[in-house]
Amino acid sequence: AFDKTIAKDNSLAVGFFQRGFVHLQLEMYEEALSDYHMAFNHLRQNPFIDYKQLGLRHILYAWEVLYSTAAVQCRLQQWQEARVTLDKAVVWRPEGRTAILDLALEQVQDHLFLEPMQVPLGEFFRPRKKEVEQLDSKDFLGKPKVISSIIPNDEYIGFEPLRPQKQGFYEPSVDALR
């Protein structure tokens, strides 16, 4: 499902983030690492992306993506890279809230695995009601109508755009007046 989602919107950072978590759970570490890198790149230097407007009650923070990247690097025994990634996450973390990252740095120094961040269980994309209501098919053209000409000399049958008017062409003939 995440593959299909990312195929439809390859800039969806949270899609890469969630697929990275699934790959990590399936012990597909290289794929998870790639997905977390893609998620961070698609944040486009923003500290977070709020997905509430799209119907997912979740805010994806850059530091969470970096923390999860470090968790994968720990699984791959890349302890030095994990430490560098966590140092980078400290920069992205809001002021005064680095306790979880300080603890993670200690765990990496002791060569202990980190548990990755994830979108809270039970959170799904739920588009707003008015957006779903607009998905019904609409007939913008209306019902077809047969229009006939009231001009007696007009012998054209068929469909075409409006024709330029010719002088005298649309005047009724003498026979039609009788």
C-alpha cells in the first residue's frame, strides 16, 4: 500500500517515513535507510510538515526522521554514522526538548539499538467530508439538445462552431414570405 501511495505522490515524506518503518520491522535495513533518507529529503529543509490539512492527524518532524534513520544505522552496526545522525537531529529538535536525543546518544555510545519513531497506531488518512462529497461525478455539459435553425435558407445539417454571417444569406426568400 505504501508503494502505491508513493507511486502516486513521490513527494509524500510521511509515506516514505511509514514505509521505512515497515521495512525496518521486516528487517530490510537498506530499504528502510533509503526510505528515511527520502523522507528527510522530501521535508525540503522544513522542521516539520503538518499533514492535518490532508486528513492525517500527524505532524512529521525532521528530528523524528533523523532519529529513525539512526535506529536503522544501529541495526546495520554503523554506530559512528548513527551518532552523527543523532547530532544532526539535535539541531532540528525544538529548543529545550532534547532529553530523548540525549538518551539516544548514550544508547548509541553503549552500542544499544534504538526503537524508531512511527506514526501513532490507528492514525489513517481521512479526507475531510466536503472533499469526499465532491468526488461524485458531475455532469458539466448537461443533457444534449437538438437545435434547429429558424432561418429558411439555412440548409446546413451537422455540428460546427458558429459561422460568420453573410449579407443576405439569412433573409427570408420571397417564396417563404408568401
